[in-house]
Amino acid sequence: MTARTDRPLPSVEGSRRPSARRRLAAAAAVAITGSLLLTACGDQTDEGGKGGGGEAKSSEAPLFDKLPKDIQSAGVIKVGSDIAYAPVEFYDENDEIAGIDPDIAEALEKQLGVELEFGNGTFDGLITGLNSGRHDIIMSAMTDTKQRQEGLDDKGEKVGEGVDFVDYFRAGSTILVKKGNPEGIKSLEDLCGETVALQRGTANEELAETQSEKCDKPIKILAFDKDTEALLQVKQGRAVADINDYPVAAYNAKTSGGGEDFEVVGDQIDAAPYGIAVSKENTELRDAIKAALDAIIENGEYQKVLEKWEVTDAGVEEATVNGGK
């Protein structure tokens, strides 16, 4: 989720004050091929994204000893992310990474004593990157599902290695339309026979495909690597709606074009957990991430992040492993 030079929607890059001081020092595009939902091709990753304000590792951090030895030695956890999904993660006007996930990562660093270094990639290639060792974890508004846990496609066929999730957030899908809702869209049923834009490889794509099968006239689905590309289709009238995660849709409705480009219609659909993805072979890192999340929930740092981004309704009381259905 494609180069960062194409920025059709300035609001997605954010007019807010930077929430984290993370700047990409270098970029290298690497193509990784795969198949279907979990192993899709096109994982173009910008490496070298700094995390945690560049703080040095510290073996004095409360949970440092819980980390795997190779992570302790490296002093860094490599985070795979599609950094084009405001307010969860996005580049601000200074090309610095901002959002909910980077702020949570910064709080996790204080507990773990290592940097969480973000690398940018296409969303539907992130799990491939994780299982190939390019990333240690994924933080990218990724919905925890049984399919992803087990490495299955939408037909239940095995297409790749599954992953474990540490769940830290809850959000549902919602429908984003042009301001004024010219087509009168109120629900998924109203999208039958219409053109809908969305991001490829997401639960929202699956939602649209499932709804299309119920329609007398199918939905024409335009799927893109970046959500910003899908939003542009709606803004320019080539699609009647974008199906998006609720916090992302609400943020764009509030900020894009000074709040004059889009609006959210209908209720949240199928609220589900976002999870930090970890290789099933790396249970030690998974458990350290869970312990760190529980620690920042308990000490209040997690709540501060949610309040900053106005997403307190999506918070959880404790981190869970593989809570998705």
C-alpha cells in the first residue's frame, strides 16, 4: 500500500502537529512475489524508518529481558507497515511518520528498551515480508482474522504461513462517500450495481465481495495498493463510495478538504480487533509485545494515545493473542 511522491489527498498526510519524530533515512524498493490474500505480490518496502525518536536501546527497560536474544543484540524491532492510512499511520507534511501505531510503538519502546523501526510496504505484501524475515512484526491496522492466523485465502485454501496476532485495538468497516452523499448511499445494500473503491488485500475488500454476491447487480470493485488512491476515486466521482476502517474514514471526513470532501454514512460494520502480527515461530517476541502492551495500558500511556487521536471508543482493556474470528 507505489511511491510516496503521489499525494492526491493532502489531508491524509495530516495538518496536525507531528505525533512522532520518525524520519526515513534511506529507501530501497524490493519486490516480493506471492499469491492471493496472504502472499500477494508487490511488497515494496522503504527501509530505514526510525522509531522512538532515535533513542538508544536500554537493557534497563522493564521488559528488555523478555525479548529474544537476537532482538536484544540488534537493539531494534523491524516493523512492517503500509504508511498511508491516517490516522493509524501516515507521513505528515514533513515526511515524518505519525499516527496511532507510531505513538503506541513509541510507548512500547520505553518498556522494551529497543527501537521500533518502521519500514513502508504494500499492505497485501506485509505478511509475506514478515514470514521471509524482512519484518519482525507488522503494525498496520491489520485486522486479526482466522484466515490470516492460519494462512488461508477467502476460499479456505492454504496459501501461506499463518501468523500470530497481539490484539490492541478494535474497529469496524464503514462507508465513506462524497460530501452531501449525492447517490444517497446508506448501507452496503445501496452499493449493489455501483462502483466502489477500496484498498486491496483488506477485510474491506472481502466485505465488498461478500455483499456483491448478494446483489442482483454486482458491485464493481476498484482495488488499489493505497487507500489514498481509493479515496481519490471517490473524490473525483469515479466511485460512489470507499469502504474503509471507521477511524480512517472518520479522520478523512474531518480533515480532507477542510472537512468538505467526504462524509461517513451508516453504522460501523463487523467491528473486529487490529493485531500486531508476529511470526508463529517467534513466540518469545510475541509474548514480549503482549507484556509491553499490557504495561502501557496499565500505566496510562495507551489511553493518552487514544485520546490524542480521538479514538477512545476503539480501545481495549488488555492485549489478547489471536482474538480474531
